[in-house]
Amino acid sequence: MRPSSVEDGGCDRAFISPKALALRWQCGRSSVDRIARRAGFTRVCLGHGKNGMVRYLRREVEAYEASRQVRTR
């Protein structure tokens, strides 16, 4: 098993943060929020208000990535 890193959000974890997704997808946090909303990702909200955290289910993120793969000829 390879070690977890900030870039992949910890490969062995069930959840991934929006910040880790932004690094993984090499885009801005606002893009991650927009894509997640349009794709219908389940949001896991931990805490309340400004001090709360949002996490996405890694399996949903990976399924979304797999569905977006396109083979070129």
C-alpha cells in the first residue's frame, strides 16, 4: 500500500476534502464546488457554520472520474 499524500487526499480514506480534490484535479476550489453540485455528490458536513467541514465520498468521486474518461483515436 502506498503512503497517503495531500495531493490525493489520503488514498485509503473513505472521504475527500474539496481542497484535496482541487489539488487532485488541478483546478480551483470553486470549480470543485460547482462540479460536485452538478454531479450530485453526497456532501458530508461535519461541524456547524464557519467552523464546519465538507467532505465528499471518495467512491462517488472515483466513479465520477471513471465516467468522464474519454479514449482518443
